[in-house]
Amino acid sequence: MEALITNFRGGKHTKYDNHMICIVDGIASREEAQPLVKKSVIWTSPAGKEIKGYVGNVHGNKGALRLIFEKGMPGQAIGAKVKIG
């Protein structure tokens, strides 16, 4: 399953560089996204390097997911696809 990274997780004064928010096609509610929690995630950079992580929790009521990666993510990851599996 593929998802689209939309942004870093953060607030008014902070940004978490290893937490990302993503949207999965076909999921439109919090209840539909709940079974994906704790699944593994892999992002592949344009150079071929892989950064692994997992789905931490659901973000909001429209089915977005909070991804937690083992390392900080570069800004070029925004708008890129990740594999959830």
C-alpha cells in the first residue's frame, strides 16, 4: 500500500524532523485508518537510500496517519510516496 507524505509533524514553535503526516488514498475516516497503526513504513530517497519507520497513530478525523521514522527526514520527502506494509 502506498501513501503520500504531506508535511512534518509540528506545532507553532516546533518541528519534529522524524515525524511525518501522510494521506492514504481510499481512506477517509479515523476508523478506516486505525488498522494501519503499528505497520512498518519505508521511504526510498532519489539516491536509493531507505529510511524505515512505522505508523505511530492516526492524525485527525479524516484518516491521515502519523509516521515515525528512525532518523530525521529531509525536506525533499514532502510530496513523496512511502510504502506501508
